Amino acid sequence: MVKPIIFFFVFFCIGLFYGFSQTKNIDIDSLMQSAINRSAANNPQQVLKHFSYTTYEKTIITDSLERQTNSHSFFSEKVALNNYDEADGFKEEVLGINMAGFKEPRYEVLGITLQSRSFYDEDFLIFNYRYAGPLSKRGLKNYDYQFIRDTTILENPGYAISFQPKRPETIPGLEGILYLDTSTMALQKVHISIKDELVARIEQEYQYVSDYDVYLPKSSKLYVEKGESSKRLALFRGKVSVGTIEKNPVKEAIQGRYLLSTSYNANFNLTQGAALKHSNLAIEVMEDAEEKPESFWSRYRTQALSQRDLNSFNYLDEIVKTENIEKRLAMINNFGIGYYTVDFFDFDLTYPLKFNNYEGLRLGLGGVTNTRFSENFRLEGYTAYGFKDKVFKYGFGGGILLNESHGAWLSLSYSDDLQETGSFNYLTDRRVYSLFEPRLVNITQFFDFKTFRLNQEYQITPKILSEFQFAKTNVLQTQDYTFVLDDKTYSEYDITEATFGLRWSPSSKFMRSEKGTVEIYDGYPKITAQVSKGVSGLLNGDFDFTRVGAKFFYQVERLNKSTTEFLIEGKMAFGEVPLTHLFHAYPNAPTKETVMQRFSVAGVNSFETMYFGEFFSDRIASLQIKHHLRPFNFGEKFQPEMVFITRYAIGDISNIERHQDVTFSKLNKGFTESGFEINKILFGFGTSLTYRYGAYSLPDFADNIAFKFTFNLQL
């Protein structure tokens, strides 16, 4: 008698649930489309003109989630005031930071996006991995949704909706449960799980503000476990890792399998406050943030620190000290921007080894003093020797810091070196580090220069970098060339030139601390512009001219891991401009007869089928488009990337008869080439094939082809 009753009860429950689901008769796609359409009305960043709240956040790295270890491998806590303004967006002011083991906090940790603030965003970030937001406009395209049940949260009725990615193998996505208010379709609560290159869980709770009919984030718990992938889940720009990572310089000292981060929001203020200071910063670490007393932390902690938390301070103090972690991290971070630190001197990694067709093998050594030498003064210098031209090159100088918060340095320097004929170097791009510059290998046309320079660097805002330079240059030719002007001929001449350049990154995000201002999110577009004026008669300058250049770089990153890049550049010169100061289109084809004789290394943004010295212009415009396909997955160690490339350039030149003893053509018909690259085949090496066509195609088919190898180095 018992069994039939049990079966009847089970079938009754199933039937009740089935009947309930049918009576609900919910069209889930329509429901979610309604939620997505109303996301702007539910998103606090769209509804409220201003709001602020404080956040207490604790982050640990540990080997065990159980109480089996005495301490964690990493421990930090932070208190921040988050301000939102509809005109300027979010700004985080770090009021306090406490990081076990370090004398000074490692501020780079603050620049890592452990998780996005809002699920209404188009992209949701977890540990800098991008996923489509489940309530974004792309939600129905990327996710399958399913109604689970009715709920009641914060005394408001709601729906529990599960979701999962439609194409997880192609476009990894989030999966979990959304809890939506039935009347407004606003987000009440979220549970998320991920099983991708990282394993993660997120639980977010919200607070309902009835006066504004809006839900605000109250708490968030993030749990991350290293998955089967060997990719780093790392703090300190990849130098402290979750999981055992090979070739990690500090892995033996600080590592763990799990990362847990909990944050609690309080002190909500929805009224307009005082105007934000430094609103163009995403994060600002306040002056005394690392010196807060215990009473400060007790005021914001939601619960007292555990014994494991407390034990972490002594444990990590000893580890960081005995393993010399702080010094090693500083050295590694400098390496990432192109320097190797030895005590008070940073050796510049771009100097030691180069090769080109004029100098042959070029060996050099150089660098600049760091803050151990002086925080307000620096000395720099280098020397190099070319084994083919058998000439030493060198430079030296010094600088003084005028304003730390704006990175304002005034520098004086002297150089005796070579420069490529027709090159146009943007002052503000010198800080864009590249350890290996492939195109330099093939260059044959140089001029010798001796230059005194006075430079003023100044960061106008975190997003706008500027530099002014006044230079006196003596130019000597390394090949036959004569510039004819008003019945006078010049092979050697003096250039007195003033230059002003700007670099604007409107979509990038920046953090300022006592260590300076750093970019924490590399946004696009990036716009660079520069103008220079040559003055005759001033300091014996021979020519009057003006040169103007600008370039626009934009990159589109897709969730399927494909990327498209656009580079647009234009340059013009007016007046008495010798060949050395004209423009080329970055040619990269050696002047040799066969395809295999021209086999060399491909550049990054160069015209691979354009021969050196083939074209020079006093006005030129170019467009380059690169489309990177999703990397091929042939195993964890072998994931080559295919890139399709098209380049176009058009230019012209006036008074071509002024340039004697040299032969080149105009670029007024438009130059076009297209091709592809297969990169990262083995040890960063790949291959490329490019074809030249259109108005400047050559009669011999083979002369239009460039077959080269590529090299991609990532630090």
C-alpha cells in the first residue's frame, strides 16, 4: 500500500510541475527580449545621474578551501569609494589597501578586472576574459534561456531563468541563473558558473531602492579555480599565478590553486555630491591608502579576519623577504616595458643586438638611471658599433623631473647615429616598446646625423600624452645625394627644427598612485598627431619647411577571438624639404632578383612588396586592414593564427627635380598589395605571402610576390 502512495505522490508532483509549467505558457525568447529591451531602464548607470558607494574587498590565493593550511599564499584587502557620474562614468578612489608580505602595495593588482561591475554591460569580464553579457543586446544571439520557476526576492516576485552558451566551442560564454523582477524585468540576483580556460563561480546579491525602483549591487563572491589549461590566471601582470605555471619567475614563492574574492557594498548615496576630482582616472589610489590603522579596517570589514588570514601576514613577510620577491617583480615589470634592471640602472633591451643591410651586425649597450639613483634626475646614454660600416654610434643626456603627477620631464641630449631616409618618427610613440623590430633588417638607405635635442614631456591628462622637442641637426649622406635649391647644392646641411606631438587614447583607462600614472585597460582608437617646423637662419638652419603627420589605429576584438585592425595614416610636407625628411610608405622588399633571394623577415605594418627607395613623397596617405581569424586549435602547444592583410598607399611629390643623384618614382597612382600570414607555427615563427597588384604591378609575375617569415614575440 505504501509503494502506490509513493508513486502516486511522485507522479502528482511531476504532473503538478508539468501542469504549472504549461499554465505559465512562457515564451522564453519573448521574455528575455523584453528583459533586454528594458535593460537600459533597469541599469543604474542609465537610470541614475549619480550614485556612490563604498566597497570592502578581500582577495586570497590558497592551496586549499578547507582549513588544512595555516595560511594563504596571497592575501589582500581593499576599501574603495566608487563614484558614478553620467558624464564621466565610474571612478574608483582607493581609500585603503592592505597587502600581506609587501612593504609597499603592488598597485598593478588594482588594475586587474576580477569581474565587471554590471551584467547589463555588452561584455562581462572575469579576470580580463571577455564574455557576452546575458542581458546585453547580443544575449539572444549567444545564449539559450530556459524558465525554471517563480521566485520571491527582496519581497518582490520574480522569475528564475537559466542560460547557457549556444556555441561554447566557438564562442565561450557564461552559464548560470538570472533572477528577474516580474514587473520590471530588473536583475535581482545572479549565479554564474564558467568551465572554460578557467573554472569560476560568481554569486551577486542586490539591494532594492524603492524610491528609485532600482536594484543596486550589494555583494559579490568570486571563486576561481585553475582549469586544465596552462594559461595563467595571474596577478602582478602575470607574475603571481593561480596554479603551477612553468617559467613563472615567482611561482615557487607565491602560488595556489584557488583564488577567492569577496566584496561588500555599503553607504549608498544616490544624490549628487561634490564634483569629482581627476574624473578622467578610472582608479586613483589616495595618498595614505597603505597606512590605514586597524580601526579603519574594523569599520569596513563585514567580519573579523580568520586565523588563516592573520597567519598570512607573517608567512608572506618571510616568503617575500627570503625570496626577494619585491626586487624580482620590479625587475620583471621593467622587462615588460623594455628594460633590464641592475641596481640603479635600467639597461635598454632594444640596444644589444640589431642587423641591417648598411651596418650589418650592430651591437650596442645603453639605458637610463632609475629611482634608486634619483627620483628627480636621470642620466641616459648608449653606444653601438656596426661591423659592416665599422663606425661607432653613441648618445648621452640627462633629464630633470618638473612635475611628477603629469610625468613632466625636461631633457637635454646629444646623438651621433644613423636614421632611415624618409622616416617620420612620432615622438610620443617612442614609449611604445618593441623588443624586436623586423623591418630594420632590410633597410639600406640611411643618413648620418649629429643632433642636440631639448625635450619636454608632459602628460596633459592621463589619456593625452604630449612632447615638445627643439633640435639642431647636422645631416651627412651615406650614399650619393644632392639637394638643389635656388642654384645652390647641398649634400651636407643643417636642420633646425621644432616638433610638437600628441598621443590620445580616449577609450583607455588609467590608474594613478604614488608610483605614477599607468594604463590599466588598452582601449581603442589610438590617435597620434605631430607637427614640426624647420627654420632657416636659426642656429645656421638651411631650410624652411613644415611637416605634419597623423595616424589612427582601431582594433575590433570579437568574442570568437577573431580580431580586425585598421591603421590609417596621412603625412604632408611643405617648403624646402630634402629627401632625408620626405616620406616613404614603410617599404620592406630588398632589391634582389628572385623571390627566394628576397626571403627575409616581414614587418608589422610595412609594404612587403614595395622595394626600398622605390617611392618618396611629400604628401602620402595609407590604409592597412588586418583580419586575424580565431586561432586554430591543434593542441595546447600548437595554435597557429591566420591573418588576412590588405594595404593601400597613395602619394605625390612636388619639385622632384630638386633631388639629384638618386632615382625614385611618384606614388600618385595608388599602390595595392594583399596577402596572408600564418603566425606562431613554431617558437613564435610563421610565414607570410603577399602579392602586389594594381597600377604598380610589375611585368614579371615573380617580382610582385613577397614570401617571408614572421616572428611574433609576446612577453
